[in-house]
Amino acid sequence: MLQTLLRRAAPALLAAVALISLAAAAPAPQGAQVTIGNFTFGPAVLTVAPGTTVTWLNGDDIPHTIVADDKRAFRSKVLDSGDRFAFTFAQPGTYAYFCSIHPHMTGKIVVKAR
Ligand SMILES: [Cu+2]
């Protein structure tokens, strides 16, 4: 009885495993991350497709900010250690930014269609 059940269920189980494998191989959802560490934005230059949400994570143990060079496109509050800031880049272009507390910290988001 149990063996019959197992034999009948096997193809369904195999199909389920195949589906799970396919799901694992699917591309990641739209999103990208910049991690702040040791007074550095990593990666310093990040290229993304239009519509991508970029999340900055402050991995340093001191506060930082993310401010667009024009001070308008995007501007975070002061991020403490472990805080995040997210911005969605709808329009293609090159967006340079810096940390207003440590202006020598700079980075760039390049938004272009692939
Ligand atoms: Cu900083």
C-alpha cells in the first residue's frame, strides 16, 4: 500500500523538485545594494537598469548620509550603523553622490537601459 503510494507520488515529487530548481535559477528581483564600509561606498560606481531601487546599507560603525550632488535628486537622513536608505532610479543618467558628513566619500549610480 505504502509502496504503491510512493510509486504514484514519485513523478509529482520529481516535478516539484524540477520547479523549485527552475525558481532558484530565475533572475533576482529588481534591486541593487551599495554597502558603506570603512568610509567607502561599495561599489563606488554601480550600473543599474531604469526602475531599479538602490538600497544603501551603512555597514560602518559611524553615521553617514547619501546626498545627490545636486542635493535634490535624493538625500537621506543621517544613517546610523545598520540603517538603510532606498531610492528608485526611474530616469537614465549618471547620478553622483557623496556623504555630507564626510564629503570625501563619493559614489555614482549609472542608470542605463540594457
Ligand atoms: Cu560619511
